[in-house]
Amino acid sequence: MLLQIKNILLYTTQIIQIIIFIAGCYFLGISIFGWVKKKEEDASNYPPQKRFAILIAAHNEERVIAHIINSLSRQNYPKDMYDIYVIADNCTDRTAEIAEENGAIVYVRNNDVERGKGFALEWMFKHIFAMGDKYDVISVFDADNLVSSNYLLEMNKQLCKGHKVVQGYLDSKNPFDSWITCSYSIAFWLSNRIFQLPRYYLGLSCGLCGTGFCIDIEVLKKIGWGATCLTEDLEFTMKLALNGMKVAWAQNAVVYDEKPLTLKQSWNQRKRWMQGHADCAARFLKPLFKKAFTDSDLRAFDCAVYLFQPIRYIFIGLITVMMWIQTVFPESPFYSLKYVFPAEVWTLLVLFQTFYGPLVILAEKKMNLKVLLGFLIYPFYCLTWVPITIQGFISKDNKVWSHTVHTREISINELEKA
């Protein structure tokens, strides 16, 4: 019996290692296409054509709401071609009042049943549709964001080139407030360069990030929003893929996002992400793979593979634990990676993985001493994804929205000077 258990553990370990290796090769192969940046066309070559309805979803955001409105008011885009709307969603503070004082058009929503950003956006979309052909595009932001002055001009360029859904570059508003904010920032910088950019170059679908994105109104009217789970951005990305559409990328349309300050805040936010991810995987995985193989659709295939990403986190965590056990107890049934592939290969892979992230950040021109020190703690941040993912998958049927409190009162002027 003990021998059988040992063999089961051994073969399970080997299978997990092979899955991790194949998935790693897939993601690495795509990421390579983001290393060399193509020269971007000057946005000024595309005269302003698109009329924007800018939506800011806000729940008790009185401390930060003025800053995003002010940054949007500074857009180098004709003032008569965009309006700023704030959805004061179930607010119990002065969010609506402050937003109006700073020039935004405020819509107050109170709904104790349908709570969350996805529902708030769907509610506001209906109001925008009722305005007729006043706008061509809807752009969505979170209340804690700050927006670069060229955002609308860059989005106008991409939309004029024929793209219907476009995600902007998500940067960090407070990268050095804590080790958590630094780890978050590193993760987003890496994602921008080795996940989003290469997919844009390859014609695959980029991923919506929940904020700093634009959607052609006709697309919304055609397929509907319907994204009301805990990760409405992922849900709509998958919905687009099933409808044969993709998310494009605007490298120079920069949005600065506030990162959680503490591990507890980060844990709750990422657990919500994993709850939504599990929900989306359960609903979209099968139809995406079906579309991928019946229609030879690489975009659908890539989106389906992405839905497996949390499982990969868990496997990597398990393998890490197994390797630690193997190191301490050489006779344990957990065999190290060298038993699947030659030890020399894994040594090279480990070294490659160690330096790959910092080299990407260096290429992104984000590297400094603080970021370099951040990479020392970054592996621990990555490992925390394992219990978070497991917890998120277990509680995927819990639809209660977990709000992240935003407190960093930074203006766009302060940020750009820094």
C-alpha cells in the first residue's frame, strides 16, 4: 500500500511538472514578441473624431474622486468632444457632491440588491444609450485613477484605426508606499510588456484590466454588457472572444492606478479576482475551446488558456513545496524536477526565470534601486497567490463585492513631477 501511494505521488508530481513546463513555454513564447517595441504612430496624425462619454464608477470615494476628475479635465482633446460622468453607486459619503463641485455630471444609483461595479456600469450604459448618438465611445475608469493628458488622443488614434475595444497602459500611482504596492507594480509592469503588448502585436486579444479602457458604443449595443460578476473586465473580455472580437492595446494611453497598501487589502482584492476568475472559467472555458477548434480561432484558444492560469499558480506552489520537502527529506516520494528533464536544463530555466523579470522591467525603463529591492520580496508575493487562488475557487459562488478603500490623495501634477 505504501509503495502504491508513493508511486501515485511520484507520477502525479511528474504530470504536474510537465503541465507547468508546457504552459510556461506557451506563455514565454508569446512574451518574446513584446521585447522589441514597434515604433508608434504619432497620435496627432489622427485628428479628434471620436466623442467620448467618460464613466467613473465610484463607491464612497470622497478622498480621491476630485483628483481623477481634474486629471481628465486636463486632456489635450477638444472639450466639446468628451463629458465626464460619475456614477455615485450606493454612496454614503460626499462623493457625489465633490464630483459635482469639480465639474462632473453625477448620476446617483442606490440598489442594495445588485451591488458591484458591473451592475453600476450596466445601469449607466442604459442612460448613455438613451442620449441617442451623442457619443461614439464609452471610456471606463475607477475613482482612484489618474489619467495622462494624452489618453483620449491616443485612444482616438486606435479607434480611428478600426479597433472597437481598447485597453490603455495601466501604471502604478503609488509603487513605493509598501512592499505590497511595489510587488503589485512589478506585476502590472510585467503584464503590460510580456502579456498585453505581444498579444496586440500578434493580433490576439489583450485583456481588459477593469479601468482605463474604451468600448465602441455600437459594440455594446450589439452584444450587450452583461458583465456583472466579481471580475467584470475578464467576463467581458471572454464575451468579446466568443463573438469574434478582440481587445486592442494603447501603449501610450497611460492610466495610474492605486495599489492596495497592506497584505490584508491585497488578499481580499485578489481573492475577489480569483472568485470572478473561477466563475468565468466555469462558464466560458468549454465554449471558448469549442470555438477555438471548430472555427480555428487562435484568439479564443488563447483566452481559454488564460483561464487556466490560476491552476498554474497552484501547481507552481505545490511543486515549490515538494522541492522544499525533497531538499529536507531526500527519501520523500516527491521527486525534484531533474527527474522529468535533465538537471542542467532546469538549472538554466531557474536562472532564466530569476533574471527574466528584472530584464523586462529594465526594458520598460522602470528599474531603479527600490524596484531591484522589490524583486527580493516579489517571489513571496507570487507564492501568496496559491492560497488566495484556492480560497477564491472554493468561494467562487460568493457574489458579494469586496470594496477596496482608496486613500492616496495624489494629483496628476504631483505624479508627473515625481
